[in-house]
Amino acid sequence: MPVSFTSNKGEYTGMNIKSFFGAKAYFVKMFLWISVAILALVVVLSTVVYVNSQNLLVKNEYEANQKILYQVKYNMSFMDQTISNLSKFLYLNSDVTAIMYAKKEDMLEVASHLSKVASSVTSANPYIHSIGIYNRNLDQSYSSGFPLFFKDQMLYDFINSDKVLPKLKPIFRDIKKLVNGVTEPEYVYSYFIYETPLSGAKPDGVVIINVKPQWLLENINQINMIDKQKGDHVFILNESGEYVDDGTDESAVKTWLKTDFLDYRTAHPLADRDGFFQSKHDGTQYLVTYTNVDNTGLTLLKTQPVLEIYKYINSLRTSIIIITLIFLVMALVVSIGISRKLYRPVGTLVNSIMLDRIRRSDKDEVVDEISYLNTVYRQSMEMLDHYDKEKMQYHDVMKHYWLSRLLTESLSIGRSELEGIFKEMRISLELEGSYAVCVLKIDNYKEFQHTFHAKDRDTIRFAMINIASEIMAESYANEGLDMKDDHVVLIVSIPDEEDQFQARIHTLIQEAQEHVSRYFKISFTASISEKTSHMQELNGMYNKALDQAMYRVLLGHSSVITYEAVRKNVESKKTGYSKNQEERLVEAMKSSNTTVIEEVLGTIFKEVGTLNYHNALVSIIRLVDAVIETLEAMKVTAAPSLHISSISRNILEKETIAEIHRIIVGALQDSLQKDFEGNANNLNYFLVEAVTEYIHNHYQDPSLSLTSIASIMKISTRNLSKTYKSATQISIPDFINEFRLAKAAELLVQDDLSVYEIAEKVGILNETYFFSMFKKKYKVTPKEYALQRNMTKLI
């Protein structure tokens, strides 16, 4: 298939697959593989047909052999039934019983009775060899054959031993006859009939009917003569595994057949009584068919050379070979057509990829079609792998999500589902055991917010989690997460048997506080919850730890708070400080006695330190209110921090009562000093505070500016600008821009908004101006800043 293409820069040299890919290597391979596949299919099908034909022919031949053996089996069964009936008849015959139970031997009577029996039986049944009668009373056996007093050795062995003689079952044996003084073999089938007394004694009499085997052997010989040229033979094995001699001289065949048949029966103990198998003798494969004759213990065996069976399918084999060759030729023709069709999409694909890569100036070293596609695929997979790695970096986001849900929701998750989440998210908490929650609350959070940018604040919180988690991991498995507020949280796995875990965690937290203070110059307060054995209760433990953390106001910064540490405060019944102390404070203020004021305030704050959190806050508000009322009654101008409008910012936002104590003491001292500067500096202080607060609340307004603020404040822009910059070292326009950019940086990380939407949200309508200011401040574009921050959070 020719491959040619043209680029915008000029004509690309056309070349066919032969020159570019090397003689259509994969087209030839495709053609050969399809041809081989079709040929293999034809060969397999032909082989299956041929083998099935062989098996079908063997099965049919087996069925034919079974019919022959069944006929012989039927004749033998019929003869067995006839002899059995005859035996029963003779056992009850009066002539026989006269001889069998006689108490006294009378040769004339014996000869007379035997003559009658022999004449009546042998005349009607020419296959009867002789009849034997045993009289136990006389211990004498008689025979209708020669001689009259025939001693049957098998019978006497039975009489004189504990052996059991089969009843009415043919026994093939040699009774040995004496001819001219010479003993010659005489083979017969013998049927024994007798009655066994209940006492277990030997029978009083036995009747033996000996049958000539010639009738059976002649039947077998006739079958052998029919298929003699084919090599077929029929043999008989008795119950002892010995052959019933048919007069043929096939000793080697008999030995092989007997051995293989017995081996087959041993190897297949559950095989049917009738069946067939194949065996080899002298290089010739034989089909051996066998069947058992019921009640006789005899087995009929028929052997037949397999080649005699298979010669009928030689013509079929020739036909199959011819058909296979025809299909081979057809396969070559079909393979060419199929290969062309299959190869066409490959050539088209290669051509399309090459055109695209040439437009992109990608230079590929190509050997053939598949290696070229492999190169392109490998490069594509490398790119996908890169994207997958970026995707995996968001794994921690999902981990944070599930840990957050455990803390903020009362999840009811099955153990198997929870185990799957822990495994997938690689959460290191133990599924068995108990859990505790540690809240690490950043001290002086307002100052922390103003000192550090949003990016730096996230980094410090991340560092707090890592430091505390690694130190805690020395003793307890734990997971940390940033709650995106003034605190981070550690979920700690606690062994069930450990009761003093809070003391150990207290020590570890103090170590973490030291490291954070050394490296980041900040402190944090820790609150440790009680332990729970149910993960669904983590939400409650988290809320209790947050409630405990509020007692930082009483215990101070860098404290480690447990329930035991604040139990007295929580259970305190007092609602406030003593009324007497408040009256002493008022009197001290009226007398401007700062020493007594400090003493009374110290006592009051000591009492406040014993209250529960809510009563402590109410008491502080009550104290401030009493101070303000007293100053008003004294006609003294209160210090700015004691003004009603600034109490929330200056006093109630403080994190510890020690800070509140210091502010109130300082404010009272300032208020009571006669040289208190209540004019210009006081006005400047309120002006700066008011402007800063106004910018914080109205930065989203695009019209916010120095002019608009001056207009609202009823002051000239010149005086406002000079006063603000003198107090803060930054101009109002610069502060507005700084504050807007800081808010924009937070929104870039926290909200899924476009850059234009974020600029508009912080009051900047000119997107280009926003980009310019942002890059000047942060040295990167807004999108790059968001990407870097998210990557930092994931890492």
C-alpha cells in the first residue's frame, strides 16, 4: 500500500511500504498467519473426522463381536439351565435315590438302577458324558461310565475336608481316564447337587453330572474357522483364569491375551462385565472384546487385528487428503484477500499518524509499521503516565475528605466498607481498638493571619500536622488533617488496655510545641479528648475537644488541655466573681489608687479563672461594664480600649484572661492619668482603626478609594492620607490593593472560580490590571499560584 503525504512546507517525498517499512513485512506475516490458521483448522477438522471415523468403526466392530459372543453366551446359558434342571430331576429320581441312600451294597441292584438312569438320560441328551452317584452310608461312589466304581478325587476331597463344593455350577476339570493301562486326560464340565444338613455335617449323598465340552468347543471352532483368514480368534477363560482348551495351538497368543486381559481388569476394577480394549502383540494391534457368562464363571474373549478394521477407511483417508489439499489452495487465495482487508486500516492508521506528527515536526525513526505504531504508543503512554501521576497527587484530597467526614459527621459505615476505604486511602488508623482526638489550636490567630500570607499559613498548618504526627507516631498510629481554620486535628489510635494515654500524649504534644516554636516562631494550644471504642463517635469526641480548647482563655497559650485539667471549671457552680471585690474596685478607682486597683483586679481575675468558660466571659463583660460606668460617673474620659465600640476588638477577641487583665489594667492607668493625651493622638487612633475596618468590610466595592473613604469620614483626602500613612507606614491605596490581592490569593486556592470572577469578587474590574498587580506581588500568574498551592497541599 503506498504511503504519501504533503506538508505545508513542501512536498514530502512519497515512498511505498516496501522502501519505508521493508517489503511489507507485516503484510506477509499477516498473510502467512492467516494461511497457517486456515490450514491448521482444515487439518484439525480432517483429523477429527478421520479419528471419529476410526472410533466409530471400532465401536461398530465391537458391537458385531459382542453379538457373536452374546450368541455363544446364550448357548452356554441355555445349556447351563438345561443341565441344572436335569441335575435336579436326577437328584429326585427313584433309581438314583435307591443307590444314593442304600444301607447295603447290592451290585446287581446298583448296576440295574444305573443302567436305567444312563439309558433314559444319555439317549435324550447325547452331550452327557456320565453320571456319578455318591453313597455316604457306604462311602462309595458309582459312575454310569467306565469303570463302575469310579473314585472321583474332587468329590472325596470335598467329603474328607472342610471345602465347599459349588452346587449346580459348571466346573471344568480333568477326570482322567485309563486306556490300555495308560491314564489320559478327559475334560468335562461337572455339576454337583446335594443337600447340606442343618447340623453342618457332610451330605448323605451327592449326584454328579459330567457334560462333554465338545459341543461348546465345536461352536467356538466354527466361529474361528469363519474369520480365520482375518486373524480372529475366540477363547474361553474359566473362573480360575485358565483357558478351556479348544484344541488350537496358539500358546503365545493365549499367554499374551491372558496377561493383558487380567492387567486390564486389575487397572479398571469398575469396568463393565462386557467391554473391549486394544492391545499390541508381536507388533500387531488387536481389538479385544470380552463378556462374562452369568452363573458359569466363564469369560469369552475375541481378538481381532485392528488393521483388518481400518482397511475399510483407507479410501476415506485418501478422500480426506485430497479435500485438505483443495482447502489449502483455497486458503491461500482467501488469505490474500483477508490480509489485504485487514492491512488496509493499519496502513491508513500509520499514514494518519505520520501526517499528524509531521505537522507537529515530530521526527520518528521508523523501521516498520508495527514498530512505528509501538513508538507512537509508547510516547502516548508516557504522556498518560505523566497525567496519571498528577492525578495520583490528588489522592490526599480524598483521604482528607474521609477523615473530615469521620470528624464532622456521625457516619454509620459497615466494617467491610470502612476497611476498604482505609485500604484504598492508605489510612494508618487501626480498625480495632480505641480512638482519641487531639485539637491543635494556633495561638494569637489574628496576629497569625496578618503576619503570614494564605500560602504561608497553609504551609505552617501542614508543618504542624507533620511534626505532631511524626512525634505521635513513635507511640500511636495517627492521622492528621487541616480543618482550614485556626486549628488542625490528629486522630490517634489508642490500645484498649491503655488507660493513661493522655499523660503520654501530653508529653508528645509538648515536644511538638517546642519544634513548631523553634522553626516557625508560633505556639499552639492542644486539647485532648477522652477515648472512644466506636469510630462513629469521633464526631462527638471532636466537638468535645473543641469545647475543651475554649478553656485556653483560662489556662493560657501553649497549654495542653484535658478534661481532668478543666474538670473543676466545668463542674463549678459559681456564676461570677465576688460583689465585694467589684465594690472595692469602684472605690479604688474613685480614689485613683492604682496600687489597690491592680490588687483588686488580680483577685477578680483569679476568681474568674475558677469559673466555667461561659460564666468567665460573662464575668469579664460585667467587669468591663462596671469599669466604664465608674469612669463615666467620675467624668473621666475612658481609654480607647474601653470604649463600647472597641470592646469586642480590643478585649473580647483576646485569647487569654491574662491578656484581658493586662489590657484593662493598662486602660485604667491611661484613663486615670492626668496627662492622658486625649486629643490628637486619640483622634488619630480612632481614625486609623475606622479606615482599616471600613476597608476590611468594603474591599469588594470597585469604587473603594482614598477619595470615597475621605468623603465618608468628612475629612480631606490630603489630611486622611497623611494621617493614615504616618500611623501605618502604608498609603490607603496601597493597603486597599494589598488587602484585595491577599483575598484573591485565598479565593484562588479555596474556590473553583475563574480568574476574572475572582478579580471581580475582590473589587477589581480590569482583568489586565489585576494580572499585573498579582504577578508583581507574588512573582507568578494567578493560575500558576493556584496550581502551586494545590500541589503543595497534596504533597
